[in-house]
Amino acid sequence: MLLAIDAGNTTTVVGMFDDADLVDHWRIGTHSDRTSDELALLIGNFLRFHGFSFSDDVAGMVISSGVPDVTEALREMCERYFGFEPVVLGPGVKTGVSILYDNPKEVGADRIANAVAAYDQFGGPTIIVDFGTATTCDAVSSDGDYLGGAIAPGVEISLDALFARAAALRRVALVEPRSVLGKSTVESIQAGTVYGFAAQVDGLCDRIEAELGACTIVSTGGLAQLIAPFSRKIEHVEPWLTLQGLRLVFSKNRTDEV
């Protein structure tokens, strides 16, 4: 089977694939100071808890990472504990997607994986909205080219800044607001966050469609299922879009069975 790992700035998502089927998945905090041995222990425990093992079940590994120290630790973990080199999404790796960016090396690996998966599932033109550490809106053409996108501060880091700068405001649980007109400070923050970020995404998608024409719009990321229902533009929610993109990238770069 294939182990797919998407290491973001805040969280790392791990998925196990049996062919095209995602059979299990885990989400852990991203810490750049974890060693390869610590990662092996952590991921190995997840595998064992769900009935898998390093030696018997993992035949391939693919990584996307926006944190260089984590990338190297995962690479070392794979080579030491699995006995083979992982596919690391980056320059020189086959994706099947032309990256029409001034400097293609600047595009995050997760954004490329999202583009690969979105085009495979929906064709193009498609807009991918990823609610991660940053909120990104990326576009794929009808020919499968990655066209670029927009990056905005994400939901959680925006709230971190709000609470850090406004002494009278405290952290709240992010849940569906009762009304856009909050009747308490907690409800007001919830309404401003959920409806505000939904409106932000709608506005960006409107502007992208003004350039490209009508697009299929799909969302992913940790907060997609909370925000997407309040967007008038998002049509599909695919929580594991990045992992699916990594699986497709792996298949383009490896020919042996996993």
C-alpha cells in the first residue's frame, strides 16, 4: 500500500491508500524539530493501532511539504524504516500539470497536488479553495494547466492576530453561527469568521471567473466543511483532495505495485 503525507505549516495529514482507495488517515501537528526516528515512532504507532505495519503493508511513500526540515526528516524516515526512497513532490517530479507561474519553484507542493487531483476528478477550468494555514484559491485550465492563484491569511492565523491585538476578545469555538447578527461577543466572532471567510472566497472566485469564465469550484482543507456550506460559489467539498493528488503524482513517477 501507499503512504501519502502532506506536511503543512500547522498540521500534517497522513493517508494510507490501497490502490485508489483511502483506507485510513490521520492528522498530527507539524513540528519542525521532530527527528526521523520520532516521526517513525509516531507514524508506526498509528499504523499498528489500525492493524498495519512498516514491513508488511507499506510499499511506497509520497510526500508534499512546505516545511524543509520536515521534508528531510520524512525522507530519512522512509529510507531508514521502509528501505526505499520516497517520491517528494517538487522540481523534477512528474505531475502531468504545466505550471504557468513566473517561477514554478515558488508554487507550494500542496497546491500542485490539489491541482492534479481536482483536474483528475472535475476536469477544467476548476478553482480549488484550500482552507489551510493560508486560504488559497488556485485555478486549473480546461487543458489541465496550473494558472496561478490568490493567497490570503487563513482562518486560524487571522483569529490568532485578532485575539493577540484585541485584549477584550477571547478565543471561541468555531461552529455554525446562529445568526449573522451575533447577540454576544462569542456569536459575533463566529459570525464574522464563518460568513466573512465564505464571502472572501466568493469574492475571489467571482473575480477569477471574470477572467476564465464559469469554473467548477471545489474546496479542501481542515476548515472546508465548516465554511463551504455558507459559500454561494463552492460546489464540492473534498477533504482528502491533497492526498488524492499525491497518490496520482506517485503513480506518474513509480511503475511498481504498491
